[in-house]
Amino acid sequence: MRAAGLSHVRLAEFAWARLEPAQNCFEWAWLDSVIGILAGEGLKVIVCTPTAAPPAWLVRAAPEILPIGEDGHRREFGSRRHYCPTQPAFREHTRRIVAAMATRYGRHPAVVGWQIDNELGDHNTGRCYCAACVTAFRQWLARNYGTLAAVNDAWGTEFWSQGYTDWSQIDAPNRTVAGPNPSHVLDYYRFSSDSYASYLQLQLDLLRQWAPGQAATTNFILSPDPGLDYHQLARPLDFVSWDSYPTGYAEVQAKALYGPDVQRPRLAFDLGDPYVTGFAHDLARGLKGSQPFWILEQQCGHINWGVYNPGVRAGAVRLWTWHAVAAGAEAVFYFNWRATLFAQEQYHSGLLNHDASPAVGYADLLAMQPERDLMAQVAAEPVQAHVGLLLDYADLWALQLQPHHRDFGYLRHLFVFYRALRRFGLTVDLVTPAADLSRYPLVIGPTLFLVSEPLAQSLTSYVQAGGHLLCGVRSGFKTPSNRVTAQPLPGLLRPLISATIAQWHALPPGVDYPLASSIPGLDGAASLWAEALTPWPLAAGQPAATVLAEYAGGPFAGQAAWVETQHGLGQASYLGWYPTESQAAALVLHLAARAGLSVPGEMPPGLILAQRGRFSILLNFTDETLNTQFANCTHTVAARDVSVLSDMGRIVGS
Amino acid sequence: MRAAGLSHVRLAEFAWARLEPAQNCFEWAWLDSVIGILAGEGLKVIVCTPTAAPPAWLVRAAPEILPIGEDGHRREFGSRRHYCPTQPAFREHTRRIVAAMATRYGRHPAVVGWQIDNELGDHNTGRCYCAACVTAFRQWLARNYGTLAAVNDAWGTEFWSQGYTDWSQIDAPNRTVAGPNPSHVLDYYRFSSDSYASYLQLQLDLLRQWAPGQAATTNFILSPDPGLDYHQLARPLDFVSWDSYPTGYAEVQAKALYGPDVQRPRLAFDLGDPYVTGFAHDLARGLKGSQPFWILEQQCGHINWGVYNPGVRAGAVRLWTWHAVAAGAEAVFYFNWRATLFAQEQYHSGLLNHDASPAVGYADLLAMQPERDLMAQVAAEPVQAHVGLLLDYADLWALQLQPHHRDFGYLRHLFVFYRALRRFGLTVDLVTPAADLSRYPLVIGPTLFLVSEPLAQSLTSYVQAGGHLLCGVRSGFKTPSNRVTAQPLPGLLRPLISATIAQWHALPPGVDYPLASSIPGLDGAASLWAEALTPWPLAAGQPAATVLAEYAGGPFAGQAAWVETQHGLGQASYLGWYPTESQAAALVLHLAARAGLSVPGEMPPGLILAQRGRFSILLNFTDETLNTQFANCTHTVAARDVSVLSDMGRIVGS
Amino acid sequence: MRAAGLSHVRLAEFAWARLEPAQNCFEWAWLDSVIGILAGEGLKVIVCTPTAAPPAWLVRAAPEILPIGEDGHRREFGSRRHYCPTQPAFREHTRRIVAAMATRYGRHPAVVGWQIDNELGDHNTGRCYCAACVTAFRQWLARNYGTLAAVNDAWGTEFWSQGYTDWSQIDAPNRTVAGPNPSHVLDYYRFSSDSYASYLQLQLDLLRQWAPGQAATTNFILSPDPGLDYHQLARPLDFVSWDSYPTGYAEVQAKALYGPDVQRPRLAFDLGDPYVTGFAHDLARGLKGSQPFWILEQQCGHINWGVYNPGVRAGAVRLWTWHAVAAGAEAVFYFNWRATLFAQEQYHSGLLNHDASPAVGYADLLAMQPERDLMAQVAAEPVQAHVGLLLDYADLWALQLQPHHRDFGYLRHLFVFYRALRRFGLTVDLVTPAADLSRYPLVIGPTLFLVSEPLAQSLTSYVQAGGHLLCGVRSGFKTPSNRVTAQPLPGLLRPLISATIAQWHALPPGVDYPLASSIPGLDGAASLWAEALTPWPLAAGQPAATVLAEYAGGPFAGQAAWVETQHGLGQASYLGWYPTESQAAALVLHLAARAGLSVPGEMPPGLILAQRGRFSILLNFTDETLNTQFANCTHTVAARDVSVLSDMGRIVGS
């Protein structure tokens, strides 16, 4: 490991059965020994709590801890994540094992941190439907609403005769004849996320008590929809970390980000999709407000859980590592050291092959040795984002519950703007609308779906203080209870955008409404979703909106499609259609200019510009040499290569 | 509502929890007040029984009323239609609420009628598999068959060792290892439909007792396969009503009507498919034998349960209303008044928007005001159909259970003939073979699958008295028990059609057998299904069949494909292949001429001709101006417009 | 039957309820009578044990015999195969009925043999997940592994904290949160197959005791993956038999054999696919080591369980019969005599139609009468295969559990080689690697996945004694426990092939690595799967490998792709990519030459050459006349026809 340049080792994940082979019988010798050996070699250690894999004896002793799926069926022992975080018995077992580990290693000099559990919510475990969850959900509702009348009102239970007259009548919203009430479901999702948050807090509290000097995190999967509110989960962590599998994300998860008719960039087959990977990096960085993060699992060869699991050639691991560092990573761990000879992940590669010979990722680590100092310099710099792109998990879930148009995905809509911003090299933080937005000259909220009074107020304050905000279609449509606003659309956002939505249409494939605009490059038509705007003033004294685009045909002909309004020192605008990537690019140039942002350059597909402090990093994810104009020079980056530029010129790169 | 020209209001659907918030505690004040206000404004009221949504307290008190799906799993409270109609406990609760409502409003002068329950069978609830159903099914079998030996014989249980030696051995036909016995399944379907019919009758009896002067109906969904026998359900109703959602039907249900390779007409994207909508109108009209019907829910903007849920522009609601009136509607109600702010149907439009402003449908109502008198005149006329097109639910289910060829759909086959007939402006009643057919010069039975002696006899009588009958492929194949006839095919229909089927072939995609015929326009080849006919006389004294088409190649080369025979004053013919729409058009012209029908004209795709008494109505469902020759004139109808013609010339229309 | 030329009748399949209508009450009269009538006409009888269809009374008396699916749900009475073979109660019932039948007919002069049960494993019944199976599985593990520690080690349960500390903790590997442990699953599959084998043995033992002079078999379905180890099941049978449905196999099962991008041969639509049918014949023949087999059900018209169930024209049944006889059949039974009027298989054709008139298959039987003597001569000859193609069910299952690349199918890989071999008219036995391979000049193991020491040794002995062996990709990857070998790849096969795999890549669609080779006709690129080989000697004294092909581009450029090594009197070679059919053809010509095989000829697509003793049979499965060069002559075979050649020239054929 030292020869490969590794400095830290992560271990004990899933080792519960080894550490506690029977209740209260602990076996520490093997782990003491391993940590001792690593420490002797100067390696630092991250210890994982093993709670993602309760042992067989525990499950037999407390079978009620097994989770119940949305289909009402119990999931059984035999893999991992076979627990319900709400179950009191499981929390009790968790306390015992975590306290035991923390007291044993909480002051070990080689142990620098802790990973809690593993990939919370993976394998669709973010929500359980067991009896304990239903009981806890009723209590959660009582805490949050106070009275049953308030629940009935928030959910609109007078519809379809759903009114509850006793708390015990409320179930989990699964297995209904027709679709369940979307307000009921959204609250169940919130409750489920809260249950994981409190389970995470339980472990955090024990670590802070018994391992006070060591940092604590949990390794997120940044699958587009994890079923959990990561903003909430990230809040109490010392830092954010995530598990990065570029080829797997490109194979399995990209469809949640690209619409069915979207032309995808042409990329090298074995490097993943840097827009998808970068979206996850920028989300990880935004979870705690533009902070550095760790990669606790970096793919280092082929994986085993994709569709084709393409082989990975030399250079990929280096490129992924540079991508992570450029995007804000402070540390990158590789998964895993040696390919496992047995069980579920046999086909997953390691830095070493099954026979312990060096694998392709190991060779990349050696190739990166000369670049390690530079990496450290880059990693010491802050990432300063130009743009805040707003993501809210309740919005995501609410839209998932009622997409209305099959192809309208919350994250797809976000991703159109993301790709347009990244095309011009703009650095983007994916952040919650509740974050401090004042650090961003420009903020884009593609679908600010559920809008509360405080949110409307804080967005207004942001704009008045000089911020620039774009809201996209369907913003302001809902209340936080997932009901439609009773006000004219976009509800509470009207005063800010100085316009009202007169009509909106979902557009099936093949139907579009032509647009006209004087904004350079903004042409074509509205497809997928269109809203006709009535710009203010409707009455004297209202701020006046400027029309930036209008419908040039179809039933909305002559009505506004994009409006912009000055408020105090800033501007707010509302876009009335779901843009194509090329339309979004024209929008971005307009918005950046308004916000006083200087656009770094225009990157061809597959070439990624990441800026971190005084460094600019260009990464080429294609099989061809690519060029770009950037900072008054033409830069050429070889296929699969990286170029690191600083104010003193090119440092790394062909 | 009055301003919009509305005269009737439908209410209290699903309001059980509001009317009876605890068992036997009724709250009438709010409903008394609403009806009073409406009555004060001169509006008439349809009251709905709320049984499609039993309240939470009721479900907790009698959880056995929850339905069990074909998968054996219980469906839970939380949406609607969460009941089994067979459950004695639910029938008891039903009696109480319906009797209470009927006694309260049964003589109210503003209440003119009742809607029982809502969309019976929707959300796949037509069949329940609970223990009460299984018990009732055994009793149903005992009533219908008398002895277990008769059941064993009818189902052919000697196959696969299925013989029953005790009634208690008979289960519902679900969750079997391989497919269940199709005779067993068909009887379970019949039993299920009977259970709904008796549940409907229970409510009808109470209404007739306590609300004797008020009409009673139930609002059908005319989804292609509702899982219930609508002929049976419609029989005791005062009139038929249904819920018409043209864009939803075009998106979700049209695939049951169009085959996978069928070229669909090019239509305006937001108007639905008038062939699909019209098929439902013509089915509704035929359910009680060519009687007028009501639309209890007419789409009045976008819906929320489709795939893309396209926005709807001005004019659509007017066109749909005219289509309904022209097809036989006596009244059209719109769903709903104001878009709901909460719960499952938030994304469904109303005549008013969520913020109570007028929506696109409201504007259409205003635009229709000048046409209201004419509409009333049209609605006062009878619809006189040229053609009876035969639909039998047992045939539909039996073919669904054994399609043999994946793409052979009973309703698709029907729909080919339907479109060909409507292309020439012929008015079609979709009727049961048990209906009085003597009113139709021409009758087409695309798949008369299960044929009893009485049916064969009544069809023969119809022909002998001067009727013209076409039978399509697979007719006469089965007995009413869903066994194959032991006679040469087409079984009991042979004497009527004077031919025997020598061989039949299902044809996979890409395979067809060429045809030859002297009938004008009849060319091409047989695809999907082909039968080789041996025309009679086989022996002296049999009536002789005329061959109208024969196979010109393939393994049936030289054998007859279509035969026609004179019987008494009429003619019967048998078509030996599944025709394309263009072949069906040639057939229709031949058959119409034989039946002495004068074909009104030929309509281009998307232009619908409907005739009601002295009025002819042309409706254009495309985005282009369309012309047709009709009654010796060329008629031009603007895009999305309607033209109403009478013997005195054009009344409405551009 | 005699008129049609039939000599044997198979009966009593599924007749349990008729034979034993209540427990221990037997009714023999009807069967005595039927057998008597047949015997009187000189027909011989195969009696079937009826255990595939336990009667209703039995299931009510012992409901625990119903099988539990992988989803944990019980399958119910109402079709067939509704039993778990492990259940003690079902074995007890089986003993009673089989003993009763065997004692009654075991010495009947007309009864020549027995079919046990029917199509074991059909309808996905090969594996049950009931409590009795779980208990028996634990016992099976204890018998096979001795200790729990050995199980933990074999399965690698230290992964994901899966270690067992008590036998009772071990479940069936279903309903887990993520995928179950593949070693656990493979052992469950083996256990399930063992359970069926012991159930089959139970019946065999009774038949051998009570019907000692009569042969016993069971009719296999040769679906590509039956879920049972047919090599194991076939071992104790007197001879192998199977049920041949060419159009059904072509419609439903061919997708398991052809990859998604493979160009399929153009064939007559109603004759099935002779490569798919032939693959099954050659598997049946190989099950007991190149022995003749019986067809107990030969399709004789259309079937009812396919997708389109195409009609069948005259000549098809003759062609299928000749194909079976040419491939090694000793007897061909047709299913069924008369099309059934009732129950699940109503739409299945018979030799007689539903109305008892002769059907298309009957006519073919008459047409075959003049050829019966010749058929008997052919059937008396042995089939002598040129090539052994290795199939192992544990390999198949293990690869099915971890395909790694979605399109990599074990049988598809096998089938590429099969088609290439058959293209040149080479006769192929599909055999287990444990068979005596010395009879084959050439052996191909496309994916020798799980390799034990004894297997590596026996393959080495085969080669050293003069055999020629080709191993394909992924060979030697696993141990028999379904763990990855800890040795360099291909593990235990390295000494035999004299090469090591340096790297391997799964290749997604559209990605390929160019190849270079001097082997005639071997060109193009590696797709789907590629392995880079390092040929030996790596050290002095190792046998040297010859490189036959290498990578000419991509990340493996310059590395070996195919190597060949001399060992003793024979040669072993390893192919480092998944070949296309055309590449496989070039390989086959090279390998045949090396093995001293004279290639009979090259057959155009759809023309099948089968050789049996002194006869060569050419069968044309297309709609066109086809020619081939064979034995120094051009042979022409008419569409849908057969040509039988002997050393004395053409005997049958146009």
C-alpha cells in the first residue's frame, strides 16, 4: 500500500459478525492486529461501524428488525442493509456495537475518523413499511401537526372520503387500490428520512462521546434519487463523503438525468460520463455549503453491478482522481484493495487482481506518483462556485409522485441547466434553497415546486441584495404540504417575478410551440412543458417585468415565455418552458452577463473545466484530442488526459 | 354556474366520511345547505351514493371488506374502491348509508336523479379473490350447474387431473402454477360480474323504494375491458351514463383498440381520437338498445391520469360536447367545477382553475351559449343506426384468456370493422348478440366466439326475416362453457353460413396469404389469421354458398376465403380472415349494398359524420380544413370545428 | 391409429384423479379396457405415472405439498406441477399410486415401458422454497460439507457479515435485500436438482421392483435452462426421451440461444429453427453419452403456448420426424391424438382435429408410410459424433447468476460454436465435461467456468492421449464452490493451455478490439468479451504456446488473443474472445484440420446435414431450393424436403 502511495485505509465495514460473533462476545484481536500493522507502516485508518450488516444470530434473535418493502413483504437475511432504522431493538443492538468499537478505537492514534454504516438507503432501503414505522409515523404526525384536524386539512382528506377520526386509522401509504394521497406519501418520505437521520445521530452521539477527536462521516451514494434527504443527513456530519463509480453511474443512473430524446455526448466508453460524475461531485460539495468532501470509494477498475460493466484501461483511474480533486475532494480512497474471491462482489475489481497481482488501477496509482504534490496543492485551494443550482429533496419527491408528463423528471430538468453551465466552464454548487445563497452571483431554481412564505421571502431578500435568480417552470405551484396553491400561479413567487401564469400545457412528444426572442442564440420552440406568462404591472405600483421571449405560434401565440424584473439591486426572472440544452446555453450567457460573471470559455463535449483556487484543470473524457479557448489561449488536451494550469502556466498535461 | 349555462349539478360522490363521520351519526346540514343554494338558483341536482369510498372508521371496524387482488394480496385503505361487493358486512353498511340518503333526498324537488357508486370496476377492482368471494362462487356454481358432476363436465376437469369431488375443493382460479382452466376462469369472471350486478341492484332497490320519482344510473367507465358485463349492469338502470375523457382514452386505452402495426389517423394532439371516443359513445348508446345516454363526466381541460396529459386549447370542450350530443347524449356534465387543491386529482383541470379563475373549458361553455338551442333540438331527435356491431363480454373475456396469437384482440378485431363503417358515415350501435337485431338492416359479428343453440337460432331467424349478417373468424368455435365445439367449425353456425372451415392458421407478423376477389377494392392478403372455407352444398339439399373471395397463394391456395348465402329474405356471410381496415372498407361497401343501405359519404381521416334524426353533424378533429362529399354537396369543415346540417342546410359551422 | 401407421401409444399421464378418485380407492376398469383395446389392435403401450397432477382431494388433505415460489408465495391447485418433490407427504402419496400402477401393469404384455411424471421442472417448478426444502437444504449442506465452518469458508460468508453460527440460521437464498451470495444460490440449485433426482429415483425403484421387464424414462423439456441438472437426472434412466416442439422453441426459447444482435437464419415461418431443434436433439443424445433417444411428444400441428402459434402446413411433421430420426431418435410419439375439447390445451392441435377429422399431421403420417422402412434402417444405425461440445449445468447456473455483461449467456456462447460446427456438417454431441471424451477427436469447452482438480486432470489426460481441446473465455475462472480462483487465470487450466490471462474486459455494444491472425477467414474484431493472453513459457521448461491470433488495436494491442499448445499426442488451445459465428467458422476449420477431421461440406443457412451410420440426411427448413457440395457431388434439396443418401446414392428426396 505504501508502495502505491496510499496514506489511509478504510476498514471493518460490515465486520459485525467477526467483531461480535455472539451477543456481547467481542473479538478484537484481529482488528487490533490489522490496525497495528497499518499504524506501524505509517498508514492512517478510517474505521467503519458495521451496522449495514447485522449478523445472522442477531436477525434470528430479533427478526422484527428486517425491513418491510413497499409491497408489504419482508426482506430477509442474506445480503446487506437488512434492517429497519426505526426498530427499537435494532437501535439497541446498534448502540452496543458502536459504543464497543468507539471505546476501543476512539483514542487510537492511527485512527483518524469514522464512517458510519454504509450507503444509507441503497438497494431501495430508504423507506420501510413495518409496523414500528407505522406507529412512529403516527407519532411523527402528532409531533409535526399537533392535531388530527391539522393532518386532515394538510392532506385534503375530504377528497375520496379519506378523513381520519383517530390516529390509529393512519397507515403507511402503500398497497392502496388506486394511487395514494400525495401529501400523505410526501410526509411518509419525510418521516422515513427523519428516521434515518435520527439513526445516524444515534451513532454520531456515541462517536462524539467515545471518539471525540476523530472525524465522523457516512459514505453517501449519490444516486439521483436516494430516497433520503441528504441535506438533512449531511448537516451533523464533520464532512461529506461519497462513493464514486463513473462507469456504473453512466450505465445505470444516467437515465434519470438525461431525457429519453436527449442526444448524449460522445465519450470514451470506459470513462463514464463526466457530466454525471461531476453532477455528483458538485452535489457532494454543495451538501454542506461549498465545503470539500472525501471520496470514500473511488472506482479503480471495472465494477460488477452495471449492465455491461466495461473493462477499464490505463489512465481512467488517474483521470477520475484528478476530476475528484479538481471538484473539491480532499481525499480519495479506492475500492477495493484486492478483488474479493468470494460472495456477491467477486466480479468487482480491486487495485490488486484476484491473484494479488497489480491491476490496472494500481498502475495508475504509480503513474500518479509524480503528480501527488501538485494534487495536494490543488486540494489545498477552495472551490469558489459562480452559480448556485437549487435542489430540494421534497421538491424532487413531490414531482416524482406527480410528474404529470411521463418524461418530466425533476433531476433531468436540473441537469439541462447544469450541462449548459458546465459547457461554459462555470462552477456550479448544487445547494438547497435554504442555503446561504449570498455567495452566488447567480442562482437557478429549475423547479422551485413547494414554496413556503419564508422561502419566498429569503429569495426576495437575495435578489434585493443584488442576486440574480432564474425560476423555471412549475415553480411556486405547491405548498409545503404538497397541495396546489390557491393563489394565481406561480403562487408566492408572483411578486418576485412580476408575472402571472395565465395557462400551462404539458406537451406530448412531437408537439412544440414556436418561440421568438432577441436574446442571441435563443431560438427554436418550447417542448415538453409550456407556460404562458402575463407580465406585470397588472396594477399601478407593481414592478414592471421585461419580456425576454414570447410564443410565436400555437395556442399561446403572442404571450410572454420569459420575463425578467429588477428588484432592488438584483434581478429575478421566470422561464416559461422546459428548455433544450442549446436554449439553456443561450439563457446562461444572458444570465451570466446580467450577473456580472465572466464566462471562462466554451468547452467541447467531453472536455471538463474545473477551477479550484488558482488552478484550472482541463479533463478530456473522450478518445480524441480536444481544444478550447480559455483565458486568452488555445488549450489542447490529449485524449483521456488532464491539463492543470495555474497562473504560472501549464503544470501537468501533454 | 348559471352564468356558464349549467343547469344540473352532480354532488356528494365519495362524501361518506362527511355524511356519516361515525357509524350511525349522520351530518346532513352541509349537504342540505348546498342543495338548497343550488335549488334557489334554479339548478337541478344529481345526488351520488358515496359507496366507492368507505370511510376509515368503517374499514377499521370491518377490515374484511377490503378487496383481495388476483395476486392474493389485500388492497388497503388510502384511495378509493377499496371494497369487495360480495362481503356481507359491506352490503350492510351500504344499505344504511344509501337508505339514509334516499330517505332524506328522495322527494327533494331539486333532486332529479341518482348516481350509484362511481366507475364500477375501475382500478382493476372488477374481480376480488377474498374468502367471501370463493364461498359465494361455490354457491353460484351450485345454483348454475346443480351438481358437481355438471361443473366437472363443463370445465373438462378430467384434463390434468382436476376433477372435484367436493364443492369445498373449488378455489378462485388464481395463483396456479401454470395457467388455470379457461372455463373455470370464465365462470369466475361471470360470477364476479354477477356480484357487482347484485350489489348495484341492492342500491337500486333502496332508491326505488325511497326515491321513487327520481331516475337512477351509474357512471360507467368505457375502458375497453372493464372486467364487468355492462349489458348486465345496464339492464336495470333507468338510463346509461358514462365518463368521457378523450385525451386519456387516446393515450392510455387506444392500444387495446389499435393493433401494434396499425397506422393511426393523424389528429390534433389535444382532441383525443374521435374513433376511440365515438366507439365508447356508440357502446353506451347500445347498452340499453339504441337509447340516449348521459355523460356524467366530460373532460373539460387536461386530465391527470394519462401518459403526457396534454394541455387542451380553446374549442376542444365544445367539439367534445357536440360529439357527445350528436352521438346520442341527452345531457353532458363536466368534471369538475374547480380544479382540486389537494389529494390525488390535484393535476386534473376544472372549469375553474385552482385559483378559481375561469379556465379553458369555461370559455368554451360561454362560446357554446349561442348553440344551446340547436343542441337541444338535436338532442331531442332519435339516433337511428344502420348497423348493429356485436359485442359480448363473455366472448371478449374468453378470447382474452386464449388469444392464441398475441396480437389478436377481440376489441381490435371489432374496431377494424367499426372504423370502416364510420369511414362511410354509417351509424353503428354496439350491441349484444342477445339484443333485438331486427332494427338493423346489417349486423356484423366480428368474433361470435361462444355460440349457444338459442343464439344460432336467433341469428338464423334474423337473417331469414331479411337481415344481413357477417360473421368473422373464430366465430362458432366455442360453447358457452368455453370449451371447443366438437362439431366441424364454425360449429352451430354452419347451417347459417353454408360452409365448413377446413383449416385455420394463426399467421405471425410478416407472413400473409394472398387473396383474390372480384369485390371492388378488395385486394391484398390475409394476415394475422386465416381460415380456409369449404362452401356448401356438401350434400344435396343444402343451401348453396357463393364464394366472394379466395386464397390465391400459400397453403390455402384455391380455397374459399369469404362466402355468402341466401337464407329466406336475408343473407349470411362468413369472412375467413382478419381484415385490414382497407379490406374492411371494401367489405362494408359490399355488405351495405346487399342490405340496401345507402352509404352517406366517405369521410377523410379525422372527420366524423354523426346523424341524429334530421340533423347531420360533421366534426373535424384535425388541425386542417377537411372536405367531404355528402348528400350531393361538398362540405368543408374548418380545423377543430363542427358543422351542423339539417334538411334546411348548414346551421352551425364556419 | 393403425391406419396412420402408429405402433405405440402413451397414456394415463395426469390421470391420478381418475385412477384414485379418493385415497386408496382405485378405479382400474377404464384403463384396463383401454390398454386391452390397444393390445387387441397390436399396439404397444407406454404407461405414465400421473404424479405431475396430484388430485384436489390430495391437495386438500396435505396442503403442505403445494410449492412455494422464489417470491415466497404458495402456488395453488388448478393446473399441474403443483407439488414440492421434497415434501415427505407427497413422496408417500407418490409411493402409493406408483406402486399400485406398477403392480397392475408391470407385467402386462402390451406395456413396454413407463414415463415417470411429466416435464420435470416445467413452469419454473425446478426449485421450491418451502419450509421442508429449507430443512432438507440444511441437511444437504451438513452431508456435503460436514461442518458449518466448511460452509462458511466455501461461501465466503465473512463478506457482508454473513457468517453462520448455527445450521438453523441458513435460509433459502430468496427475498434478500440485495442479491444473495452466489455460492449459496448455486448450492441451493444443486440441492433442488438433487431433490428431483431422488424423487425420480423413488419412482424408478418402484418400477424396477414391480415392472422389472419394462423400460423407464421421463420426458424432458429441453428448454435451454430447465433449472435441473439433466446429466444427473438422465443417469439412472433406461433411455433419454424429450418433447419436441419446433415452432414453440423457435418462438419462445430461441432468445436464450441467439444474442440480441445476432442475425438469425431466414427460415420457413412454420418449421421452427432447425439449429434450435437440433441443439436439443444433440443434447438429448449426449445426456447418456451418445445414445439413441425417444421423442415422447412430437409437435404435429400448431401449438398453444407460443407467441403467435403459427399454423403448420403439410410436410412439416414429416420433416420434423426425419430430423429426429436422423439425429438419433429411436421412436417418435406425436402429441396428441385428438385436439382436446376442453381445459388449458384446447388450442393445441392433434393428429385429429377437434371434430375427429384428420388434421395436417395425420396427412403427413400417411405421406410418410412409404418411407417407414427406410426410417427404420436409419434408426438402426449409430450416430458417431465428430465433436464433443461441453455443457455443464453448474457452469450454466453460475454464469446465469453472474453474467457480468448482460448479453453474455452461457448457452449463447455455446450456440455460436454449435452453429459453426453444424454449418460444416460436423456431428456434435453436447456432453458433460465429466463424460468419456476419448471418443471425440475434437472437444470444445466454450465456458469451462467451474474447474476442479480432477476436471483439469481429466482434460489434460484427454489431450495427452491425442485429443484436441479448445477452451473459451472465462474458463477456469471459478472453483466448484463458485468462488474465484486465487491463482492467475485461467486457474487450474494454465498448465494445459500454457498461457496466463493478463487482463480481461467486458465490452459494451459498439466497442470492439481489432484482431490479426493468419488463420484463413479469421478476421474482424473481438466484441462482447476480450482477454489478453500471455503465452508461455514464462520460465524454462514450460511447454511453449503458439499464438494463432493477436489484438491489433485497443488497449490489448500486441497481446495474444488465441494460443495453441502441443501436449503429448494432442493439442490444447485457449480462445481469448467471444467469437462471432463467422469467426467461429474459421476456428472450426482450423481445429478440425488439427484434429484430423474431414469436414463433410458447407451447408447454406437452413440446410441441415445429419449423419447416422451409412446414411446422410439433408433437410431443408426454408421455402427455397438449396444446394450443397457434399461427398464430391452437388446435392439439391427442395424447399421443406428431405434427402436421404447412402453409399448407394439418393434414396428419398426430390
